[in-house]
Amino acid sequence: MIKQEEKPTFTDSAKVDNIKKFIMEFKDKSGNYKYLDRIDNLSSSNLMIEIFDLFDFQRKSTNVFEIWEFFMKQTNEAIQLSKRAIKEIYEARFGSKDESLDIEILVDESKLEISVSDAIKDKFVNKLISLQARVSGESEVRVRITKGIWVCKNGHTTEQLEKPSSCPTLNCNHRDLELDKTRSKFEHFRNIYLKDFSNVDHNSDTLICEAQGDLIDSVKVGETVRVTGFISIENNKNKFFNILHLLNIKKVNEISYQITDSEKEIFKEWTSQPSYWDKLISSIAPNIHNSKLMKASFLLAFVGGTRWTKNQRYWINVLVVGDSGTAKSKIAEWGKTVLPDVSWVSSNSGSPKGLFAGQKEQIDGEKILEAGPMITSSGRGMLCIDEFVRSKEIFSIFYSPMETGVFNSATVGGHADLPCETPLYATGNPKKSNKWDENKSILENLDVVERSMLSRFDLIVIAKEEENSKERKSIAKSILDSDDEIKTNSNIIDEVSLVKLLLCAKTFNPTLTQKAKEVIAETFEDIYSKKNSEESEKFAETNYRFVGTMARIILAISKLHFHQETTEEDITLGHSLVKEMYAQRGLNTNLANTYIDRITQLIFEILKESKTSMTDLEIHTALFSKFPEKLDTLRNDIGKEGCSRSKNKRWRSIMDSVEDSVMVEVQQKHPRKLCWLHDQRTLD
Ligand SMILES: [Zn+2]
């Protein structure tokens, strides 16, 4: 019979000796004694052990003791014995016995990567694990006794963790012993509650973690973290829980999507292509046909504007209303799956406080302030709320935060203002018959939304059912598009690049130029002056907030083009978006002194006078010969790339705008020829 090889067993002191061996003998690539140096230069109470060093040491060692396995599989014991090992090394090097030396051992990470739901099961107990999750709540800092010295009135001392009911010394029996606080030892800790990120609903699994030492203050509620530690089963009020004892915490928001410099260069190059904007919009929820205004609005809300003064809001709130059965919610669903930090909730799925923050009993029975998605997405994500307009009862809690970006947690038993600079993408169906009545205002259609609530939304989009049969067929077909068909569509940016590009765009902070300010002021005046008209109810929520809205929109577009300041194209794109939004409600706005406006007016003059239909080249040539006094304006406004719509972005925008006019007709497509419709008889 072959005798099975037995694994040698080690006493505690043998294990300590082996840990000491690792600490004293391990050399890094440059030949330095990494851990001895750390002990000699101990600046905080932490000593970080890197798991790969243990692996490396074990691999090269002829020693039978498997130190890496020891740390991976009996982590708690490894940590406790490491503390002893380090104390002994410290004493040997510095002579004195330092009783107060209390070192926390940290371990950078584990190769064993699990999820929150794995961590609360029994499989990983006692093992070193790493996991990525979102901090959903935290307790106050708490203190517990690790060594209790109790003194009676006669001066007898007793050492035990809990207070003795009477002095155990013979013939004493004093009651009411007091804790000797100087000789007792205490441990400070904070419980941190983690959830898997995909779960925003409040019934998802929670993992309780315990942080000590410097780790106590290293995270905030709402952050995404990668933690490393070991799990033990602990008793709390006669209930048992898996507790993750933290050995390291890293914030991961910045590293989860690494964007290289060469990728940045590629994106930058994309942003200058004439078809970029259309391609970008099409890449938002590519399974949804058309709905360009809705897609653009969703995109702008995700990216946001920038703060041009301290008191101005930079995030963009979007409301999409209209016929039921349109893609209003589908786009949010797409966002939740593809974009980072996008949550999607139904307005009646939880308490309104659950969306911000509220006291919530945790699985261990502790009641702590738990943050909801409006707080956890602040400054980086976005919250989509389905059927927002039907839930009047939640309006009151949204009023102030939507504008100020601050949620006062005093109302829910907290002690601080919590940030909630979170863009909202909200949807709503019309109250009656689920059909949008074009002759009625948004307020009338929705019936419940107050005007002041409407004015908190920057963009209000009406999603209508398609009335054109050909378009309806296209929509039906697009629903049937497979993921592969979308992936191979060259007019769509692939998901990974799209996410990276958007995160990259978010890092830009363009400024508002003087020109942008002028256009915003003119557009505001244009719309405001129409408020007295018959149709005024349709845009009655427009007030001075509109000025901020338009600034945010232009700034967001500028970010999406990687610009340092708003260019004339950004301004024009922003303007046409606003124009389209108001056109949905039957309100026509002017182009307000943009380059498109200036050149379009000149082209109209040319087309009006022309006896024949004209190609782009003929129009371009005519502009320069007919308006010699405007040469500088023409050169500036049209740009150097000539009259090719595929090469010159500006020319393309100008000609799009010319063709938008009801007075202009496209007479021929190849090559394109335009004519003015004022008097058909004069044309050939
Ligand atoms: Zn006593």
C-alpha cells in the first residue's frame, strides 16, 4: 500500500517563525528588503502585505511551510500571527518592548474574486477574498473592549471582557466594579454595508463588513469599492451572519474603465468627422428606431453640462412624455445595461425616501442611514424613473434637490446634507386614454404635473406614435434586429468604445463663449416674446430657467466634442435641439444669429433670384461672387473645406437648414439640386 503523504502540521510559534522569515528575507526586484524597510519606516499603524509577494516567496522557497496557502485559506490566523511576528521583529530591531505598538495588517488583494451574493453563503468562509461592490450604508464608529481590567472598591483587579457581577476575590464580593480605562484595551470599528452594483432595489443581499484602523474612514456611502478581506461567521443578538473583515479598500470608479492616450486620440479624431453627431445619437439604444430628440436628450443628461458659475446647476434633467407603448422606458433600460452608474426604477416600486436616503434596518438589526440611487449616483451617474408624472406624492421630495443638488438628510434622521447632483430621466404617459392630444398643452395632457415641476426639467420631449406607414414598418423591423446586426452596423459606435468615449467626454470642462451667451439671450427673448400668443399654454413653463437650460445643453454638446470652449457648431447644435423641442409643441423659433442663420439667409436670396435649380457648388460660388463685401464673414462661417457636405461639417449644417425650409425643394438627388418654390412658372 502506498502511504499517503501527510501534510506537516505547524505549531503557532513555527508559523510565526515562517512569517518572520518571509518578512525578513523577502527582497523586491531592486533587491531591497521591502517589508523590513516598511517596518523601519512605519509611519502609520498599517503594514500592507502584497499577496503576490507571498506567492513569489513560496514558489522560490524550499521550505515546506506554504505561506501563500496559509494566507489564502486561514486568513484570520495568518493576520493574528503576523501581528505577533511583526511585534517580535520590531522588538529585536529596536530593543525596547513597545506595548502600545498596535499594527493593523493589510493584504492588498486576493486572486479569489467573488460577489456579494457569494460572500453571504458558506463556501468562502475563512478564505481571503476580493469583491467589487457599492457601499450602501455605514454605521457610526463603535468601540469594543478587547482587554477589560475591572477594579473593585478594595482595589482588586479582574481581567475579563464583560463586567463581572461581583468581585471574584475571596471574601470581597464587592459589586459595581469599574473599568480601568487606562489598562484596558479597546478597538474602534465601523460596519460598512455592501451591495452588488446591479441591484438598486432595496431587497437585494447585503454583506456586512467590518473596518478597523485607517480603513474606518476610507469610504463613503455611495462609492464603488473593491475590498479584500476574510469572512467569518459571527453571532449578533442570537442571529448568525457572515462578516467580511476588511484588509484593504480601493475605490474603483476611476479604474474600472481605463482609457489609454491612443484611444483618446482616436475619439478626438472621431469628434471632428462631419457624421460624428448623427452616429453618436444613433449609437444610443440602437434597437430603437429614430426617436433622435429623445436619444439626444438621454445622451445630454448622461454627460451633463459644466458649472459656469458656482451657483448654477450643471446636470440636465429630462422628461419624456407621450403615447404609451413608445420607446420612453426602453431607452432607460438600455442605459442601465450599457452605461455605468445608470439606475432605472419604477416610481411606485419604493418609498420616495428610498430614492434619496432613509433609516433602514440592516440584516444585523442595526438601523442606519442607507442611501438610495439619487445619492449614490451623484456627480457621476443618472437616475431614470418610470411613470414619474403619475406619482404626485414624490414630487415634494424632488423639488429642491432637482434644482440644488442637495438632499437634507435631517428629514430622515441624518445629520448632514447629502449630495444628489444626479440627472433625472423621467417618463410619463398622458392621463386620459393613453393617447397624446396634440391640441393640448403638456400640462393638460399629463393632468397632474404642476407647472413648477415641469420647469425643473431642461428638456421635455414628446414621444409620439409614428403615423407614417413606412416608418412604422421600419420600427417593426428594427425591433427584430439581432444584436449581431447592430454590432456590425458601421453607422453605430460599438458599446465599449461608446462608454469609453462618453466617460472621456465627461472629463472636459468647456467654457461658455461670449458668442454662446448672445445666442442664448436672443433665443430666450424669441421664445419668451411668443408667450403672449394664443398657443402660449403650450410652453407656459418657460421662464428664466430656460437661460440655464440652454447653457447646459450647449456645454454638454461641447463636452461631447471634446472642446475647451463652446464653438459655433456646439451653439448651433444646441440651438437646433431646443428648436426641435419647441417645434414638437408647434412653436417655431428663429435661428438666432448663428452662422447657419447668416449663411442660410444669403442662400435663400440666391435661390430666390435663380432661374434654375442649383447644385451645392453653384450655390457656394454664387455666395462669394454675389456678396464680395462679406468675404470675411463667408470664409469664417463656411470654413475652408469648401462645399462638400461629407467633408465640411459647417456646410452640411447650413445645407440641412436650407433644405428644412418649406420654400426649398430638392429637385434632383444626384447631384443634389435645390430650387425655390415661390413661383413655379419661372423655373425650367
Ligand atoms: Zn474586591
